[in-house]
Amino acid sequence: MGALSPWHILIVVLILVVLFGSTKLPTLARSLGRSARILKSEAKSLHEDEDDDEGTDGEKRQVNEAPKRSTATASEKERQSAE
């Protein structure tokens, strides 16, 4: 009883056509495919970045980070220096 039969799939497709219309469905499927491709490429680049961070002996190399800049305004800096 828990398996999907072809009738279940047909009913779901018909409901989608009624809700979104036949002109919107290809657009929705296309944008879903683009999103999946973007997610796949980002995951692949993230995995490659992790591989690049490893040293030749398998240890992680330290990544030099840029120093954090202060976002305080001039008046906030004056108050901090007065304290």
C-alpha cells in the first residue's frame, strides 16, 4: 500500500498542471535544473578548495587571512580612545 502506483504519479502531475498551468511548468523545471547545476558546481569547487588547502604531507596548511577592519565610526573611535 505504501508504494506509488502510476495512478498516484498521474494525479500529482494533473494537480501540478492545474495549479501552475502548462506554460509555467517548463519554466519551473528549467529553473530547478539550473539550481541543481549551480549547487553541484559549488559543492565541487568547495571540495576542490578543501583538497587545495591540504599540504603535501596531508596536513592542513595555514591560510593567511586578511586583518579584520574596524567598522566603528569616528565618534565611536573617539569614545573608545577616551576610555
